[in-house]
Amino acid sequence: MQVKTNVLPAPTWRYIGVNYDTIEQLEKFRQGNIMAKCSDPAVKAIAPEKIAESDASANCGYMIDTAELSGTLRIEYFSDGGDLADYSIITAREGTDAMAVFTCGGDVHFHNGLTRIIAEKNSRLTLIKIHGFARSEQAVDSILANVGENAELNIISLELGGAHSLTNYQIELDGEASRAFIDSACLAKGREVMDISYRINHRGKNSVSSITCSGALKGQARKTFKGTLDFRKGSSGSKGSEIENVTLLDRGVVSRSVPIILCTEDDVEGSHAASAGRIDEDVLFYITSRGIPMEEARRLIVFSKIAPVVDKIPFEDLRDGVNIYLENYMCD
Amino acid sequence: MSDILLEVSDIRASAGDKEILKGVSLIIKKGEVHVLMGPNGAGKSTFANVIMAHPGYTVTKGSIFFEGADISRESADQRARRGIFMSFQQAVEIPGITLENFIRSSKAAVTGQNQPILKFRKQLYSYMDALDMKRAYAGRYLNVGFSGGEKKKSEILQMSALEPKLAILDETDSGLDVDAVKIVSEGVKRLLDGERSVLIITHHQRILQALAPDFVHVLVGGRILMDSGASLVEKIASEGYKWLSEEALV
Ligand SMILES: Nc1ncnc2c1ncn2[C@@H]1O[C@H](COP(=O)(O)OP(=O)(O)O)[C@@H](O)[C@H]1O
Ligand SMILES: [Mg+2]
């Protein structure tokens, strides 16, 4: 059965094909070995009954309380061919400042991840997600977050493809002066399809948000980016911006961008900018004029597009993993 | 072996339908300092870019030899690996690549040798110190947010690190204050060891006072109208280029 996802808040002409994406609903989970590794012993795995209670169906996940963390948290999921559905809840406790890194590896037939975030007053949480180290047929990654008064949520997301991947982040800026920043980079190649939907609802006064999404497309990859900033009633004094930047490496790629800014409040500021284009000839010439061969120069430029995101990953082995991924990406 | 480093013969080059260089020849020997002057729009930057193999220009006639080898058909990276360097009039900004990583990759490319991080960094810092550049710039994205003067220093820093046999400086001294011109000229002087050569494109005397050119060439309307000794610089400084075009018409 087909299920609609990433539905656009304000639909446009159907022939453009951006109103929604569809995924195949699973009849039954494909069994396999799922391994989940967590760096912090204080973090409890969510018991299967707990998962069943919440209406998310999942086969692994963690209950994370930032007050209990000692240092940066790292959670790695691994599957050897089974379906993976992870469900985690992060409570960013009042006044805490925490960082968590989620990755997924191996061979995942179907991946469905959901992260529920509650950011309490005056907290700061940085969540780093790396998708695409695992081979997947269909991957859906969702974040549902509520951000309280003067709290800050940073989401750093690296999308490295998969046959069909969907990202759905919805952030509620509930509290006064709450903040959310999404910084993402993506690389798609071959016949990969990527549908990215970010939605930030400004509800609190003087709330601030920004969305940055950059990356590259190769082969016949298709990417749709939907970024919505919704200034709800009561969000006066709020500001939000979204920027998308895509480098088109081949003629066969399709990049579609749907930035939406909705305002029910007057005193707000929303802006968006999008650019999509081929590699700049002047930049290529500059790099090659320093002795660097053309292929290497192209790789450097693609790397430069995702580097601001990669540079924020606090683990060297993960950064190395991205570099290896990029080498293969350029050669494919 | 001949002491000729660069030999450009009767180069014609165009961008789109527009012919910009209309038969330019120039010989630079090892250890020499050459100056290329000329009014705005004369084709000076085009000439530099053509030597560096900018793909935006089509060379329709002529040849370029470097150390006796015909490099007319070589790409920019191949020419750079032979030892040609151009300091850009307009440096490009590349967010996402740090200045240090960029120079390290370039150095590895021109030398064909891997550059161990710590050893390379030490060397880079010594060049930065000499150019009065804050070391923190090494970790910043290439030319991003650099002021005009900092971009010029970034070019000279790259030149210092890559140690080219021929450095072409395209108005590297423009827009710099007296102190900065001095620092830049000293950077170029350090490169000159009797074997290496420079071609300086400039409108100003200051950098030339520091670098004592051997030859001055004047490019007007895509042609070299005069090759001369250093004394020409002063005449141009006081009288401009007008007399030259008139003389050429006679
Ligand atoms: N890529 C290009 N496309 C079209 N015209 C160009 C291009 N590059 C240079 N020109 C033109 O050629 C002439 C010479 O330019 P340039 O070499 O930059 O001169 P200079 O450096 O001596 O000031 C100018 O008229 C300029 O507008
Ligand atoms: Mg010029």
C-alpha cells in the first residue's frame, strides 16, 4: 500500500510533482540482526513494550535525558539486511547543553527513524544525524521537536543518499525566544531519490530559526527540498530564514525547491534564497591553476559544499567515513 | 641548456567573438624581472590568463614554450606543475576549503609529494609571519571574508609556498597601502634566487622600486607597443600611455 508523506502545507500544481511523496507501507518487518550501540551507560534502551505503547512501531531506540549525559552521546544502529525502525526520545533538561550523534550503517532494507525532542527552558541541544552510511531501499527519517522558552535546538544533518530517502523534520518553536537551526548537506547520485521536508512553526514571541541545505546531485539523482517557515499567531518579533544551494554535477539531475513562508502575524521577518547551478568555471580554474588536476578540483568543490556540515561532526572516524564516501561518490 | 624560461610567440587570443590579444610575443629568461604595463582593457590580465591556460580564452594562433617544452596545449594544472604560478587580480572565494588545506593540496600536487600536516604547517606559518598575516587565517575558508589586502596576501602566501619558477603577478599591488606593498615586494624578493623569474603586471612604481625590473613591456590594444629597460616606468608614470599610441601610429 502507498502512503503519502512530506505533504506540502500549501499545495501547488499537481504536475510539478512536489505536493507529496509516497512510500510503500510495510506489511511486515523483514527480520535481521539489528545492533544498536550507545556510548553512554546512563542512557536506557526503550523497552519494546514502551515502544508498543507509543503508537510508533519500532524495534530499537533510546530514552535520553540530557541531565544524565556525560559528554557527547553517540548512538549507532547497524542492520545486516533487516528492517530497522528506531524510535528515540530526547529530553533536553532545563539549563543543560548537550550534543548527540546518530548514525546508521550496514544494509538496511527499510529504515524508519523517529526522534522525539522536548527541549526545556534555557536548554541547548545539538543533534547530528548522518544518513546513508547504510545501504537502503527506502529510508524515512523524522524529527518531531518542541522547543521551550529561550531554548535552542541545532540539527545538523548529513544526507548521503539511499535508493529512496525521505526526511521530515517538524519543529515547534513554542517558547518565547526559542531557537532552531537546521544545517544540512546532501549528496545524491545514480537514480537516487531524495525528498527533504523541513517545517518550523514559530509560535513563541521573538523566536528565531534558520534552515540551510546545500549539496550536490550527480547522474540522474532527483532531489526535492521543501522548507516551510510558518509564523503563527503570537509569534510577533520572530525571524526565520532558509537558504538552499545545490551543485548540479550532471545534466540528468533534477532539483526542485519549494520554499514556503506563511505569516499570520505582521511583525515577523522571513526570507529565503535558493540557488542551483553547475560548478563555477572560475572556481575550477583557480583550483587547477594551483596544480590540482581537474577531477581532484571537482572533488574539492563538492567537498566544500558539505564541509561546513562535516566540520561540525565531533568524531574523526565519522569525518573519515564521509571522506571515503565522497571518494566513491565522485568515482561512481 | 638554454636559459630561456618562457617563450611566447605571436599569441592571438579571443573570448567569444572578441579578439583581445593580437599577436603578442615575449621572452623571459631565468632570473629576470619583467614588467607588463598598459592602460585598462589593454589585455594584460588576458595575457596572464592565457599563459596559465584559462579555458575561457581561445588561443587562435601562436605558441607558448616553457623550459624548451611546448606547453601550448597543456591544461592549467599541468602548467602549474611545471612551475608557473599566477596571482589573480580577482581571487576566488571558496567556502568549505580552508586556506591551509588548499595550499597543502596544491603543494602536494605541484611537488608530487605528500605533505605531512605538521611539517607543512610549520613552513606555512613562517611564510604567514613574513607576510604579516595572522596565523588564524590558515584555518579560515579560502579568501572568504578576507579584505582586499588580505586576498592579495593570500595570493603571495600561495606563491611563497608553491615556489614557482615563474610567478605572474596580476596587479597584486593594487589597492594596497605603502606598508602592504613593501611586505608583498619583500615576499616576491625572497622568491627571486637568480633562477626564478617574475612577470609583474602593475600600474604603480612603488613595487618596481623594490623589485628593480630588467625589462618593461607596454601592452596597448592587445599588442605590445614597446619593450624597453626600466627607465620607461618613469616616463609612463609622468606621461601615461598616450604618447605611445601616437608614436606607434607614425
Ligand atoms: N572573458 C572575457 N569575455 C569577454 N571579454 C573579455 C573577457 N576577458 C576580457 N575581456 C575584454 O578584453 C579586454 C581586455 O581585458 P583585460 O585582459 O582584463 O585587460 P587589462 O587587464 O589590461 O585591464 C577588455 O575590453 C575586457 O572587457
Ligand atoms: Mg587586468
